[in-house]
Amino acid sequence: MRRLKISIRPVPLVAAMAAATLAALGAAPAASASPPALPAPGLQETNPQEAATILIRAARLIDGNGTLIEPGNILVAGERIVAVGPAALEPPNDGFIDLGDVTILPGLIDLHTHLTDRVGTHWEEVLITTTPAQAALWGAANALTTLRSGFTTVRDMGPTWPYTDVDLRDVINAGVIPGPRMQVAGNYVSATGGAGDARQFSIYVDVPVVRNLADGVDAVRAAVRTNHKNGADFTKILATGAVLSRGLPPGAQQYSDAELAVAVEETNRWGRFTAAHAHGTEGIKAAIRAGVRTVDHGSMLDDEAIEMLLESDYTYYVPTLYVGVIVPRGGAALGVPEEQIRRSTEMMRYRNATFRRAMEAGLTVGFGTDAGVFEHGHNAREFQIRVENGQSEMDAITSATSISAMIMGWEADVGSLEAGKYADVIAVSGNPLDDITALERVIWVMKGGEVYKGARPAG
Ligand SMILES: [Zn+2]
């Protein structure tokens, strides 16, 4: 039986930013899916007629839709792209940046980061050893690191101190600090004793301001509503246990089908997506049946789950392979307890094999990493493992650009080098189609027409 397709699309990026700004100003929340189109401070829509026009010259470009174009020129006016490739050869421009023998690409997208997490502090220690202010300040530093490594957009899968990601997103959008464009989870929804239960301390200790546990359909519904009231862009729900947790094991389903269904139903009312953390097979299938947008990690996809994903035009698999390699190899240095390194080592048997079978089946996959478990800025290390496990270089790049933009509902604004989209552009030396690890060494970053790394316009 095929599940009914729900065609929910999040509000476009600019409108979402405007809504976030209104919320920050204490204005009444937008009542419908069409919030007032007020520009967010620092992200004013510039008039291409008046904005400075900059030509970027490069040997080649990869457009994010699977095409290599030579030479790789781009014309940018203000914060948007106005022409690409041959059309951008001889413009009347105010300045130029000649990058030489490089490949330019769309800014990369990571669908699974934890920007407010500090590497080395295990998340189950966060509530008793750190403060929300620390999470926000580390988040600011991590946002810049992530941006300068070439990731101009992220979907952040949640802080341990609730809503610090909402504040981080809002100050970036307001132009106060540099960082990637963000969609944030706010306060992930977890069952008691499950993957997102950070209260791994004495039962006589409590952190009254933190309430992220929800059990039963009514509590899950209330958690989703509270989350969106407080500024989340999507719902993150933990459908199964986790590797990096003292809670129930990763293979076990954590939420019932009914609880998952109500989370998705309530999130859809807000016109938003649900992302499900899911390792074990039954939890993955339950999340797909419930109608989540993404199955994150997806470590133990069996043939039936792959078939369900192939049939769906709504739900996508977002593997996180690098974290599954680095934790068994260097988990102790990352502050991961021994028992959880053991869980990760066990899960290694499944992760890469699952990805290979998904590639053989021709599954469309999003790009995620779990950065924050490992060093922020190392997100691009995910590419090489994907190529080693059967994805072509070009397909891996498309996954981290236009496909991930589509999964976020931001395909009109980011994810490819096309006229009309934000000028989120990066450059690497040489050609990543010959050596995918070139993406680990991004030499130039532009977001919204502003350079954050490397050469600035001359002219
Ligand atoms: Zn995660």
C-alpha cells in the first residue's frame, strides 16, 4: 500500500528569515504559509540594477546540477547570481575576482550538523558542565569555521541546551556574526531513556529549564508545538536509540508508530518538515511510514526500507558515514566513552554496506555529517568515504548541493549556480572530479555576494 503523499513545502528562505525576524521582534507570528515579505536585517534584498556587479573568473565550474562548465565564470550582482558560464564572459562589471586554475561550485550544504556542540565535551555532560551561553558562543565560532570550510548552508540537528541554535540562526541572519544559512531543530524530541535523553545523572539531580523528553502522543504533540512556537524550523525526532548515548541501543525503535505519526502530523500543520534520527531497521521503516522528510543516519536499511524510499517522492535518506569511521578510530580523543565507541564499531558493519546497497539501487540521498561529534570544518571528509563506497564524484557533489537544497525546501535560493539564486559560491584548487578530497581544502568562500575566505574583488 502506498502512503499518501503530503505536499508540504516550507516557506521560502527569505520569507522564513523575515518570519524569524518578526518573531525576534516580538511581533505576532504569521498566521498562514505566506508571512509578510519583510527582509531580515543584513539580508536586505538588493536591486540588481543598483547593486555592484562582480565577475568571478575560474577555469571551470560544477553547477550543482551535475554539469561541468568551462570556463567557470559567474556574474554576481549584490547578493544574487545574474549569469553563469559563457553568458558571464564580458559583463559591464564593477570589479572582478580572477581565481585562476580552480573549480568553483555552489556553497556546500550539510543536512546534519550540531553547531552549538563543542568537540571533546560529550553531549550527555553538557547539562551539568556547561552553560547555554557557552553553547551560543562556541556556536558562533563553529558557524564561522563551517562557513569558511565551504558549507554555506546547514540544517542543524539540535543543541543540548534547547533553542541556542535558534538564537545562533537569528544573529547570523541579522548580520551580527558570520555563519552559514541555517534551519534549526530547536529542541529535539526524545523519549525518556532514549537517544536524546541527556539526563544521564543521578535521579536526584534535575535541570528544570530543560524539557526535551516527551512520552505518549499527547506529550509528543505538545513538544512539537512548543518547539515551533519557540522558533524551530523543523522537527527532529529520535525514532531509534543512538550510537553516542547511554540510552537504549541504536538498533531499537524508540518511538511507537503512533508517536511518530503525531509528530509528523503536527509538524505538517506548521508547514514544516520532520527529520528522524534512525539507525535500526524497524525504526527507519516506522519513520518512513509516518511521513518524515529525512531518515538521518539510516544505518540499517534493509531491502524493504530501500524499496520504500525508492517509492517515496518525499522521504530521503541522509547517511552520515565519516562519523561512523572516525569514532571507532579516534573516539577517545573526541571525548566519546568506551561503551559508545563499542556501539559505533558494531554499527560500522552496517553503515557503509547500507550505503553501497543504496547506491546500487539508485537511491537519491541527501548529504549529512554529524559535525560537532567530530571537528567542525571537517564536514567535507564525508565525500571521500562516499566515493569509496560507490557514489561518483559528481553525484556526491550534487547530493551536497542541489539535492540537499531540495530536501530543505530551499531549492529556489541555494544549491546550484544559476541566475537568481544567492551568490553562495566556493572554490577549490584543481578538479574535485579527479580528486574528491579537494573539497576538504576550500580556498575561497562567498556567501550572498560577500567574500568570507580568499581573494576579494579588484577592479
Ligand atoms: Zn546528530
